[in-house]
Amino acid sequence: MSRRGWLTPRWMKVWADLWGNPLRTALVVMSIAVGVFAVGMVYSAYLMFSRDLAGSWATAAPASATLYADPFDEELVQSVRSLRGVKEATGRRNVDVRVKTQDGQMRQMLLIALPDYVKQKVNIIKPQSGAWPPGDGDVLLERSSLAGMGIKQGDRVQVETSTGRKRSMKVSGVVYDPAQIPSMFSGRSYGYISMETLAKLDEERRLDEVNLVVQPELIKGQDGETAIQTIQGVGRRAWTKLEQGDTTVYWLQVGKPGEHPLQGPIDALVMLLAVLGGLSLLLGTLLLVNTVSAILAQQIRQVGIMKSIGAQRGQILRLYLSMVAAYGCLALLVSAPLGAVAANAITSFMAQAFNFNSGGLELPPRVLVLEACVALLVPLLAALWPIWQGTGVTVREAISDYGIGAVAAKGRVDRWVDRGLRRLHHLPRPVVLSLRNTFRRKGRLALTLITLVVAGTVFMAVFSVRSSLYATLDQALEYFQYDISINFTQNYRGSRISQEVMRVPGVEAAEAWGFSSGRILKGEGKAAETEASKSTFLLAPPVNTTMIQPRVIEGRWLVEEDENAFVVNTEVVKDNPQIKVGGETVIKVGDRKLHGTVVGIAQSQLTGPICYSPNEWMTNAIQAAGKARSVQVVTLSKEPQAQVALGQALEAHLKKNNLRVQSVEVTWQQKERLRSQFDIITTFLLVMAVLLAIVGALGLMGTMSINVLERTREIGVMRAIGASSLGIGKVFIVEALVMGLLSWLIALLLALPVSAALSYQVGMLFMRAPLQFSFSLSGLAIWLLLSVVLSVLASLLPAWNATRLSVRDVLSYE
């Protein structure tokens, strides 16, 4: 008995259709599987993100608000803890040092000292391996810092303190700090030390950071923005309490309750993946419609035979729907495990980039249910109309079909094509035939072009988003006309700083700036202080500075005659919409209130909220006349490595002359760090583009394979009148090339508006501001090349199949 003897004739036909043409089956299964894979990958990744990120963040007992200040005594933390609305408050000390990495480079490191590692209550740090807590003179490295430093547990690192002294510290363990911005984003490493170790680093045993948690009852039932405002109110009371303890507070940072600080970028990446899944599903569906239509066109005589022996339209409809369901089941078997593996890979990548714990591979039942629905219901619904049309043919029409389609011009498009081809009479006959065949099946051509056009449009848009990100970064960095910025732990006389910097060979110019931090008040009364804005940086450069190039969008820049004048950037205006050019504003700095007139508004350039004021007036107003806390340096050499070396030389010289350096930042290194952050976005976008390009190539290959099958008898006729295998192959390759180039032209027209819209959306999602739009000509050229290459590759196998057909085989083809 045959192994298929137990099957009914209907199922034997389904079996024959599935396995009788393995290439066609593979194409259909792949077209469905791509959409199922994308949907399953996105949904699984989303569930894994939600599970892992929320779990890691919750275990940290994250602070509701954090205040950064000049060093203060530990007793002040107790006074903050006793404030109304504060559930818990803890302090820590941050020390900026330079550490030598494995490759000999000096890297910025933040050493964090906790009074008690055993009884942590806020922003909990967890031991991963090695010693716990850190011993006197030892350091524990945060795990996100290991890769960048090339250092492992048990090694010794050389640390240079703010006074210029060098200390050797043992890396006695590795820890995980869920509340810390990962090294990849912050650009510096993190180490954890004991309070006793501070003395070895030439630092006082004092704190400079307070992390507080508000009473849950205060924000219970509030929406996100209202809860943030409530927390800000508590944070401002803590700010005032620290100022009453005779310390200067520089910054108040407030987070959305229960939300990771990088939740916004992560959600945006998930949204981009969701778009990828939707587009892949759409294109796979179009490809399936195309393929099913072609199968029915090819089997029109079989439909006629089945009807002639009594088959009803409903029976034939169920037969072909069963075949589509079988395709869907095969696609589900392939795509479900691959989707889970891909989701796990994406989650692992995101966990490493954003520093949260990944829970490992998981295939939740709800994902399987969704994938099953996508694999079965979507193909069945998509195939229903072409199957209904295909099974509506009469017996006479089906039996009289000979498999050779008419080429006479029937519609307006056909007449235009024929008219154009008559003008191209000098072209070789196979090329003319290819051009004519391209427009023979206009419905199939339209579906194929939609697949390729969407893929091409997204591909070019992705490159334009990448170009726009870099253009935005370049525009932002035009603000920085200096090459090196040096920050100090305290104020020094500006003239002394400038003189010492200019003594170092390689320095072209230097400017010492005043610096402070404050809050913009909305009025004069006591109540206005509790309604103050978020923290605002105050910079006091010389009014004729050449170190920055702010882009003033309203009003003017500071001039020599200005005294109590401010120029604010758009970040400040966003937080304080009442600010207008020509209006008065009050900034509270410590226990002083600075009254001034806003003379201009400058575009924010990835710098945060900044108020600029004349150096002499501002430093006098805060009782720091002639003093500065940072210096900006222009170097003679523009070579990156030379600037890094000069930065190290400047740091060593300043420390040697008893100037305590907090940090040294080289502008080009900041640019590279920002580029690496942007690359995370573009990597996800490129994944989207590549997957869509694969779907487009599959669609084109499927179309060409169908064309070969559909024109089997035509190929036989061409063979019979002397056409060579090479000539027949050229017909199909040129036809695919025409489709590829035509799709490129249409995609080019759509790419510009789509690129602009996508760039705007990515900018708003990741930076809360539109990107500086830049259309990528390189993306246009690359997609043109890919269109040609994919067209040729997609047509090679169908063309080769066409050349293998003999005259006897094709004339006997059914």
C-alpha cells in the first residue's frame, strides 16, 4: 500500500501541490514565516523587556529624587530624612578620578563611597562576585565598566586623584548598580569604595549626594506628570534644607515613579521593532496573495477538470484554503523558535547596552497564540479573495486555457507600454520581450512593486535617519568651539587658571568661566520658591567669548554693556514657558536671588538647561568675584590623539600647581560617545531595513518563479523556433532588473517625505526635539546597487529553471 494510500483524493492533491514543487512551497512558507517571525520576535522582546527591566529596576529600591551638592556632613542626611513627605533618605560621596586602563589610556572614573554597604535602603548596589563590602583601599567595579576598561577582578588599577597623586587600588570584586546610567551612555567607569578609602584619595570624609524616597501615599493614584511635580516639591524642600546646612546644591534630579531612567529610549526602540513587525507582516501577506493568485492561474485547467467531474466551488475553495493553512503550519514551525531566539538575542543586547538583567530565553503561551493566529488566520484571509476569484472560472474557460497568455494591448497602460516599446526598436528582441512581459500581469507587478518599494523606502529612510542623527550631532557640536574642557572641584581665581593653562605647550587659547546652579522662580514670595523650576545651570563666560557659538533664535547675545542680563536656552523655556525676551526673571542661587532681564533665547544643543550671564556681574552676585570653576581650551593641534595627550598634560600641570581637577573632557571624545549611542538606534533601524530587503527579494524571486511556471509553454514555443538557453535566461533576468529599477524610482519619490517624517519621530522619541533633517545620498546609491544585485540574484534560480526545460517537457506540460 502506498504511503499516501490512506489520503483522500482532495488531500492527495494538497500533498502533491506542497511537495511537487518544493521551490514554490519554500517561497510561500518563507513569505508567511517572515511576518510570523517578526511579530513573534517583537512581542517576545517586548514581554522580555517588560519583565527584565521592571524586575531589575524594582530590586534597586530606586530613589524618587536625587540632589547633588558641594560636600556636607552626614548629619544633614538625617535632617532631610525627617522632612514631611520623605520616607527614606541616604547619602553617598562621588569622587572623580582618572584611571589607567589595560591599554594604557587614562579614562574618567567616578568612585562612589557609601557609609554603609550592608544596610542599604535606596539605590541598592548588589554584589556580583569577589569581596563585599569593599575593603580599605580596594575598589569594586560596576559590571558595565569592565569591558571598556579591559580590567578583571583581582587586577590592580592606577588611580590619579584630583591633587595629582597616584594610588594603586585592587579590584577586589564586581557589583551591579541598577540605578546607574551604564558606562556606554555616560562615557565613564564606576567604582565603589569605603568611606575610609576617601582619605587615601585626598578627599574629606563627607557626602555630596542625597537620594530620597517620598512617602507612597503622596503619589498614590496620581498620573505620571502629577507625581513628578509632587516629588519635585519634596525635592525642593530637601534642597532648602541642605542650603540651610551651609552647602551649595547644584542639581535636583527627579524620576518618574516606577520607571527606569532610560525607559523612553527603550520604549522607542520597541516601537521601531513593532513597526518592523507590522511592515514585514504586510509585505509577507502581499507576497502570499501574489503567489496564491499565480498558483490558481497556473492550475486553471485542474480547476476545470475538478468542476467537470462534479466538484462544487465550495469544495475547491476549501481545498485551496487547506493548502494555504498547510503553508501556515509549516511557517509556524519554522518561525516560532527562530522568533524566540531572535527576541532573546535582542533582549540580551539591550540588557548589556542598558545594564539590566536578562531573564533568558522564553516563549510565552500568549506569543505562541499570536504567532498561530498570524500564521493561519492572516494567510487564510489574505488568500480568500484570490482563491474565490480563481475558483469562479467556468469549465469551458478552464479547459480552453493553453498556458500561453495573450500579449495584445487591452488597457491604457498596455497601449502606453506598446507605444514606448515601438520607439525602442533598436533594442535587442529579448530585452523588448522582457519589458513587455514586465507589464503583462499588472496586478502581480503591483504587488511585487509594493513589496520592493516599501523595502526600498524604509531602507533609504533608515540611512536618512542615520544621516540626520549625525547632522544633529554635528550642529550641536558647532556650539563647542573649544577642544578641551576642564572642571575643578572648587572655585579658583580665573586669571590664575588661565595663566597656568597657557603655560602648557600646545595651548592656543583659554577662557576661565564662572559656574553655578540655581532655580528659576516664578515670583518674589516665599510660596514661589516651592514652585521653582527644575535645576538650571548658570554659565558666566566673557560676553565676547569665542569658545562657544550659541545659535540665538530670539533676541540677542550678551554685550559688554550688559550687567543683570540673561540669555536662556530652549530647555529653560520649555520648563518655564513664562519666560519671554525682555521680561524679568529671578534665579535663586543658594540663599541669594539674582534679578535680571532676559535679552535672548538660544537653541539648546544637547547641553541641558543653561542660563548665560556676564561673567563679572554673575560672579559678583554670588560672591565669587573673579573666580571660575572651569576653563575651556583651544589646542594648536586638531589631531584627536594629540588633544587627548594635551588634556593629560594639562591635568598633570594643574594638579602639580595645587589646582584640584574634577574632570577633563575632550570634545571629540564626547562626539564619539554620542555617536555610539546613536548607533544603537541606527542598528535597530538597519535590522528593520535588512529584513524588509529580504522580504522584497523573496517577493521578486517568487514573482519570477511564478512567471517561469506560468510561461512554461511559451518557453517551449521559443525553444521550438530556435531560442537559446542564454537568450531565454536573459528574458527573465532583464525582467527582474526592470522591476528592481522601477521600484527604486518609485521608492526614491517616497523616500524623501518618509525620511523626513521618520527623522522627526525618532528625534521626538529619543531627544524630545526634531532632528536636523539630512537626506542620505549614500542610502539612495546603496539601495540602487542592492536593487540591481537583488534583482539579478532573485532571477538567477528561476532563469536557470527556465533554461533547463526541454521542448518535449514544455509542450507536454499541464
